[in-house]
Amino acid sequence: MTLHRLATDLEELMNALKLYRPVLVGHSMGAATIMAYEELFTDGKLAAIVTEDQAPTFMKAPDWLDGQTGKTLGELSDFIKYFPRTKLTHRQLTDQVKRVLGKGMLPFNFQKHQALLQNVITQDWRQNLTRETVPHLFFAGGCSPIFPPEHAQAARNLQHNAQSEVSIFADCGHILHVENIEAFNQKLLNFIQKVQ
């Protein structure tokens, strides 16, 4: 399985459902799937994009952020090895959220899908962002263990739609939509209402 296979599945699903100009919302690997979708199919069928705590690249590069942030290819194997044990949230989840998450949730099988995870972390979507034409909301967690929050503004700077926005939740980790549900949903709805 690859991101591009997931993106093709997304295109086929959108066609089967006859979706007209949807707003695609993706968290982490879901956001990477949206970027792969754009690479294969452009954003011509979309109304807007929302990505949550997913930088366009994991890689360290002299022209990305401070040139020191990110991973080298050699460091990525350690990242993959330790990622399943990484605490992804910063805020304490409420008991209610824990109960809802516990009902029928299928955890990601890191061992089975290691190749997919490798596929995600070796991509560089920065050029995609320069070609985007639709509004894009970039969410980031201020305490994310995966990406520094500055990635959201740096990604926004590559994208040229005047309606695009950045929203950083300073006290959240990698899973903003679970850590601060009401604020996340309100920001998401406000953005969608603004761009439609």
C-alpha cells in the first residue's frame, strides 16, 4: 500500500459518490493522502483543503524551516522504530473522549503498515503547495512530538491562495481534533463557511 494508492482510492470514492467540490480534511497520514491526491489529480475538483499537523516534508533541508529541523534519511529508521511508542497528545483527554475512542476504534498496525509509514515520511510535498489554487487551512499543534508548529506557517507561505490560513493550537500535541474538540471544530467550521 502507498499514499498514491490511497489517493487513487479517494478519487474513486469521490467519483462513486458524485461529490462536487468537497472540502478534504486530513490528519497526519490523511493529510499526506490529500497531498498525494493533489499530485495525481490536482485540486481542480476541490473546494478547499484542511490539513492537521502534517508538514509537507519530514526531511531536513537547507531551504526548509531553519535548515536543521527534520530528519536525515539515516534518522528516519529510528523515527519509524520509536514512533509506535511516541505519546502523540499533549493535553489530557477527557474520560468521555476516551470512552468514545475506545468503542470500535481500530488502532493503526505499525508492523503491518511499516512500508506505508516509510512512504509517508520520505515524501516532499512543498512543490505541490506552490501549485495549489484552493483555500487551505493548515493546523499545527504547538506541542506536537512530530513537527514543530512553525511548519504550518512555512507551508502556508508556499501556497498562494489569499483565503488560506494557519491555526496553531499552542497547548496541543499531534491530535488537535481530539485534544481540543470544540475549538478545533469551531475553527474548521468557520473556515469552511468563509471559503464556500
